[in-house]
Amino acid sequence: MNTFIQDKIKSFQENYQNRGRLLISCPDQPGIVAAVSQFLFEHEANIVESNQYSTNPEGGTFFIRVEFECEQLKEREEKLEADFQEIAQKFEMQWNFTYGYQVKRTAIFVSKEPHCLLELLWEWQSGDLMTDIALVISNHEDSREVVESLGIPFHYIPASKENRQEVELKQLQLLKDYKIDLIVLARYMQILTPNFVAAHPSRIINIHHSFLPAFVGAKPYERAYERGVKLIGATSHYVTDELDQGPIIEQGIERVNHRDDVESLKKIGRSIERSVLARAVKWHLEDRIIVHQNKTIVFN
């Protein structure tokens, strides 16, 4: 990683050393917000952002994301989490504290098409994607030069159906060695096995085209052109065992018309994919997403 990016991360960690986030989901009932607010007040924390949602105030599920400032937060973390156990048990909460200075470490997987990778690298360089991009893994050499020019390790691992298990063992070891928190599939054109996915629940983000109507299989842009579609788009989602069926994080569309040929559709599609994936990754890094069943609650 180059010095410029290191300085940006260091500055962010200093500025947010006392910033915490709390994500909660639980059965909805009166008193949840009051209890959480009172708890943070008693621990000398000041709430700076709070978002909440209920699927149904009578018998539904309640979700809340609270961001707060607390002096000497690093020294208080252990007590904060221990003391919160009582409230969590009372309201049957699933909960998680995260801390601003703990910048997540990201691995990007890419194949031949670089547009999503390049967008993530640009957002990262500009400081809008606050993460430590620890490495890039690819089954092609095409992106090595641009990745290594930024001081990011590039690992070329040829992959196919025939050697998938062997490849994933190497990938899993790299993810462990680099202590990766998030995996981004930036147009990585290989299917992950259930074992790989199970090792990283709700921590693998994918991007793919999503035409209206949808075109599954090979040459989707050609088939969309033949049908004369008027909207094309992209979907970013968490990866599950069911191919492209994981919880959706973000989607985008753009109108097209009869003047757009196949190449125009591909160009427009790449633009949508870049922006949709970048937003999804950013929201994950900022702990703005709660996965509920096969859906996401996104507090953006």
C-alpha cells in the first residue's frame, strides 16, 4: 500500500477513534429505543446518528443502527459489551458493536473485466471507500500492473471447474494469512463452492447484470438487444449457496432504447455495475447493513 493511502487510513482512525456503531435486530416491543439510549447515556456515550425500522409494530422484527461518540472508547469496549448483555437478553437481541478505528481489510477477486475493480480502487484512493485493500486475487493476469502500481499484492491463481477445490484451498489460505474481513467479487467469473461461502457468511459481495426482463446464461446483452429491452441494470448482493439468489444490497437501472446496439448496452451496463457495487461495498464497510432471512435492511 502506498504512503498516501496509509496516511488517509491513519487519519481516519485518529478522527474516529472514539466512534462506535451498534446494530440490533430483535422482536419488536415497546421500550427498545429507550433502553438502548439510556444504556449509552449511562456509559457516557453521545448518539450522533440513529436509524430504525420495524417490519410490524405488533409481532414484527425491529432493527436499529446507532452511531455514537464515547471518550476513550478503546479502553471501554470490553465493559461496554459485557454490560450490554443484560439488555440484549431482556429483548432477545441479535447485536453487534463495531468501532470506527477498526478499518476492515478487504480482498478483491477479479477475472478479465477490470471496470468494477478500477472503480473500487478509485473510490479507495480518493478516501471514499475506507478500507485496507489487502490483496487482489485473479484467475487472469490482466489487472496485475494496475494493482501492483498501487502497492497492493496481486495473486494470480488459474481457476476452472477441474481444479476448483485446489484453487479455493489456496484462496482460503490467503484470506486467512491476510486476515480478511470482506471479500468483493468484482466481476470474478467463477462459482464459489458451498464450503467457501460457509466460511464467510454475509461477508462476500457480488455484482451482476440484472435485466428487466432478466436474461440468464450466456451472452445476456446480445439477447437483451434482440428483445429490445428498455431498461438494463445491475444487482449487488451477498453470496449464498444459491447462485445469484443471496440478500440484495443495492440495485441500479438505466433507460435504453432502439438506438443502443450491443456494445452500447455493454458500456451502459458496466457503468451501472461499477456504481452499484461501490455503494454496496461502502455500506458494508460502514456497518449500515443488517441481513434478515434472505433480505437486507440498509440504513443509508
